Amino acid sequence: MSHAGFAGLLAGLLLAGAAAAETGTFDLRLGPVRAGTLQYSAEARGGQYAAAGAVRSAGLAGLFLDSSVDAKSRGRVDGNRYRPQSFSSTTTEGGETERLAFRYAGGVPQVSRDPERKKPPKHAAPPAQQSGTVDPMTAAFAILRDRPAAEACDLRIDLYDGRRRADIRLVGGTPTADGGLDCRGEYRRVAGFSQKELAEKPVWPFAVTYAPAGDALRVTELRVPTSFGNFRMVRR
């Protein structure tokens, strides 16, 4: 996957959010260039979660690529454990629209697309082999939600986006001056990638910054280093 492809996947990941009845807006930047905006809403209650959001290209990036992603998901949550029940997204890029939907049976995603592809991409990971994975929206919710400090830098989830599988981790945190945390993260390619992609960049490091928000911690920034500069998501 190219740097642009990863940025697109990351945009898909960054669609959902935090604790009960929360909303937020983030600016997306690649180096000095404003790339777009993220708006989200999410709710967690009684062991259930629901999240929805939208990413829009903007700024200089919007002059070259007119794209949008709208997504939503539902499922069960227990601490840092997530069991999605449904996911849907609509992606429009260059005038073409794709709708993607997951339903889960025994933890295995049942994937449908509109329009349907005549055949899957050469290296696509089969849905039947993705038991225990989470969808992109649930992954976003897991990364971005408000949480107690003890859970902020302790996360491991397996993401499946309908084609690729990746292992996402947050490990270890460094206290910040304002009482927050800086967390180290890894996005590790597992399946659905070509041998060339796996060889040239098997692991993408990233970092998440939390700031105090009442009795919890809240994500204020997410950073991914790329050869074009840092991809940054900054809360307004």
C-alpha cells in the first residue's frame, strides 16, 4: 500500500469517537498542508456502543482529490475489548461511490459491497478467515474514545477493512506536563498486502496524545510519520 493508500485507510479509521454522547471536530493535516476535516459523534452505554462520522477532503488537498467517507458502527464494549455487530460506510472518490456493509456472525464479518466486484483484488484477505477482527469504525472508536488513564495506552485490536487485516497496538505512555499522556502506537500489516508492501513497510508507527477531560483522558492529537511529513489529526 502506498503512503497515499495508508493515509486513506487512516482517514477511514479516524471516523468515530469517544465516550457517552460525545461529539468532536478534528483538522487533518499532512505536513503543512490542510487535508480535510473529521466530524464524529459516539455513544457508549450499558456495554453497547454506537458511532458515526464523516471525513471530507479540504484545503489544498481538496483541489486535487474530491473525496468523502461516511460511516457508522454498533457493537458491544467491555473495557478495551470490542465486539462489533454491524458496520457500514459510503466512500466517494473521483465521482465514484462504493458502499460497504459488514454483519457479524460468531465474530466473523459477512461483507457486502455495492457495486459488487467481479473478483477480489489479488492479495485480498478472505472475510471467512477474519474471526475476532473489528471494522474500521470500531477501530476508530477504540483509539479515540475517552477513557481512564489506566486504559489509555493499553490497546490491541485486529482490524479488517474488507480487504486488509492489520494489528493495531497502543503500548506505553509518557506523562505530559498538563497531566495527560503521550502513547506509542503501531499499525502492523498482517494480510491482504502484496509481498512488496510487506517488505517495504510492514509496520507504521504512530503516536496519540491525551489531555485531561474531567475524570478521563481525551485524545487531542494523533500523528503518523510518512515520507511526505507527519499526518496529524488535531482536535479543535
